Amino acid sequence: MAVAFGWGPVEARALAPACVVVVDVLSFTTTVGVAVEGGTAVHPYRWRDATAAAYAREKDAVLAVGRGEATATHPWSLSPAALRAAPSPWPARLVLPSPNGSTIAAGAAADGATVIAASLRNRTAVAERILRDGYGSGARPLAVIAAGERWPDGSLRPALEDLLGAGAVLDALRALAPGLPLTPEATAAATLWAATEDPAAALHGCDSGRELYEYGCPGDVAVAAETDGSTTVPVLVDGAFTEAP
């Protein structure tokens, strides 16, 4: 069994791996990593609607709001920069709505897979954890899934930042375990990462990065570009991402 690479929730479930590494660089998995570093358990949720508030009450958790709705008294949002700047104490539990990364995580967990949140910030730590747990070969197949974005009709829009993020994890895997077999798709993603001279510039200049600049959130791109800046590996356990034991 080779380590696979794919896009979105449909391919994640079609590959049916024992472990799914979700990559949603701008900004779901980056924000999950920042929150878990701070000791907050993150409950992913697929929809940003009235049901999210009900779900947060059920989990006795704080509900993250949209970037534009965050305030000084409620800084909890999908923005990793705002989250990092939030005053202590941080909430014990945070519900983080996201139609892309959350959907992949929920679907993979429902299929019984181990789900890990990866970004550029923890790409090497994730690779080390995967190899330590024996994923990627034999009876423990592994897939690294780029979340992508959505077109207005709901179809998948491939996103450069997630392709680079997935490639970063895959490149770290093949560096740590040179004999680990990768599918051609996974090899191509890893090769793209290795050939990108300035990944931070690519993040700032890609469509999603420019959108965040237009929203007034350049700090979110800067946080997401902190390659290997974290050793935290968030794993989805009982519906919440927490630090891997």
C-alpha cells in the first residue's frame, strides 16, 4: 500500500485509509493547531448556521465566529492570528465551523479512520507521528487530503496553499523514511513542495492569500507560513482535536 494524496471529502472517503491527514492551510488546520497548542480542544463543525450554536451548547464549548464578527470580548474565530492574540484564559473547548476541513475530518472519523490536522506549521511533527504509529504501509494505509475551497455551485476548487501543505507533509515523510512508497499523485505533491523556492511568498500571493489580504487579515497568512514552527499534532478523538498523547 502506497501513501496516497487526494482532494476533498469525497476522495478521502473513497480512499478509505486507516489514517487521514487533513490539510486546510488557510485556515482551518492552522487554526486548529494554534488552538490545541494553547490547550483548547477543538470540535470541528461542518456548518456555520444556527445549528452550530446548538452544537456548541451541547458540548459546553465556545462557538468560533466569522472573522468579521470577532470582537475584543469574543476573539474566537477561524483567524489563527486573532486566536493567538486572544487574552488568557482560553476556553477549554471551541467549536470551529468550517465547510472544508471539518467536513473531511467528520467523514473520515465516521469511517473509523484516525484523523490528524496538518499544516505547514507542524508538517515534520505530523510526519514523525505518522511513522511512529506505523501508518503508510501494510494494514495501516495513509492518505494526505488537501481540503481545497468551494466554487459558488459547491464544487471543489483546488487551492495552491493546500497542495503545498499536503506536499510539505509528504516531503517530510519521504525524507524521514526514504523507502516509504508514495503514489504518483503523492510524489507529485511532495515534488512541488520541494521545488517551491519561497513557500511563504506563494501563500501570500495565491488566490486564498490575496482574499485574506482583502479581508484585512494578512496576519493569518503570516501565521500559516510558519513552516515547522510547531511540534503540536492535533488528533481527532471523541469528536475533538486534542494534542496527540
